Amino acid sequence: MRICSLLPSATDIVLALGLGDQLVAVTHECDLPPGLREVPVITRSRVDQGQASSREIHNHVTAAAHSGSSIYTLDQALLERLEPDLILTQELCEVCAISYEEVAKAVHRLDVALPGTRTVLSLEPQTLAGILEAIEQVGAAAGVARRAAALVGDLRARIDRVATIANGASRPRVFAMEWLDPPYTAGHWVPEMIRLAGGRDELSREGEYSVEVSWTRIADYDPDVLVLMPCSFSLAHTLDELSRLALPDVWPRLKAVASGYAYAVDSATYFSRSSPRTIEGLEILAEILHPKLFARVSAPDAWQRIAPAERR
């Protein structure tokens, strides 16, 4: 089977199912393991997220949404040359990946140019259960349903382990910040992850979109723990952005910051994507919220306490 993945989380699922040799195209944001053959990149972004600030990215995305355009482009000619059998896409968020409408248009043109049987699978998880279901959907479409069921069973056991250990522990008030400037609450599966890891994020709603929130509201909430997880940012990118950000006067007075319970995480790998790696994100949150119950086993670049100099 020839698989074209149009979102990083789908690529993660394909790799976790042992189907890396069937990938014929991935996005510019996908991470491929060392040793895997080179896979063509079929998308690009009109925004250089490595150089632009949080505010600049926000403004660009907002302007694109208002004009009805997209910040991503798809290489139609490459799609036709690769002739994929299975195309993995999404409709959930046009900020995170190329829109389903654009994919539908591209596939229609592909069907006209090269008639044949192909499957377009749109993955729409909004909860951890939805992520597990997406893995099963990809497994079924790729002909490895039993392999997907085994993977889901393992991931569900890891979720249950975290929830069981964290059950009954003190539940600190958490604020997971999904964007830095302007600040946004966490969305979709992240509030659920916080709850299962033994915290409570009362500014967010499980299974809902993230929303912009004022610094005044954050100050009134005054979280015990602050977790910076700007969407699609690595840990290094987050720390760099934080060092350049003009933080409000309320920042050093936040309980989480003043007491040293502010953290930054690798959101791109463990929180923004709806993939098996999201379960590692749950385990990371457990390490952060309850270090006495969960010894750190995550990678050094998975999360970091924000140093005093970075808190300003």
C-alpha cells in the first residue's frame, strides 16, 4: 500500500504500526526516524514558524482565516506522481495542517487525472478515546487491524496506570497555555490528560477548542502549576520564545511562577499531535504534577522547569 500522510500525527500512527516502508509522502512537519528511507515532503507552510514570533504567527493565521486562505500548500503535481492508495488527513484544525477542503480538491483532481480506487481517511480525535479510535481506523484502512488493536491495548493500559496511581493524590490547579502571545487555554485532549495525571485545569474544557484568555483572567485563576505548551513548538522553541516575549507585570506574581512550578514542554511531540506519543505526554504531565508518585523517565528534552532567569 502507498500511504500519503498529510498531518504529523497520522505519520506517527503509521510509524507506530510498523508501516514506515509504505509511506510515499509526508508533511514538512513530520518526524521520521533515523534509518528510514527518504520520504518526499508534499506540503509547505507560508509562515516560517522557526523565525516568526508567537504574535506574528497568530496575526498571520488570523488574517488567513479571515481571507479564506490557508497557511499551507499541497504539491498537486507530486501527489499525482506518487499515486497514493491511502491519504490520511483531518478536518479538525486548519491551523495545524492543510485543510480538508484543500485535500478534497486535490484528490478530485487526482481522480480525474488518474482514475482508480483510493481511500481518503479524515482523522478527527478530540479526546484520548478518539485518538485510540483513530489508530484503529488507520490500522483497518491499511490492513493491519490486529496490529492496531494490540497497540491500542498497550496505550490504554498506560493511560489506566497513570490514572490509577494519580487517583487520590492532591489535585493542583493547573493552567496549560497552548499559545503564548496572545495566551490561549489548552484544548481537545489536553484538559483530560491533566485530569488523569492528577491535576485540574478550570480554564479549559475537555474535548473543546482552545480559546484566547486574558492575563487578568489568568491572574485571577492564579494556578499552582503553569505548563507552557504552545502548539507545535519544541521545548527549545518554547524557551527561546519565552526569553524574547514581553511578559506582563503579573507574570512574576503568579503563584506557579513565584514558587518555581512553571514548566515548558515539547508540545510538538507530545501534546499537539493526536498520536501514540500523546500518551507519553500524559506520562510527562504526571511526572510534572506528582514527582513523588512518578519518577522521571521521559527524555531530557521532553520538559523542563523554567529557570528564574527565564521567568524574569
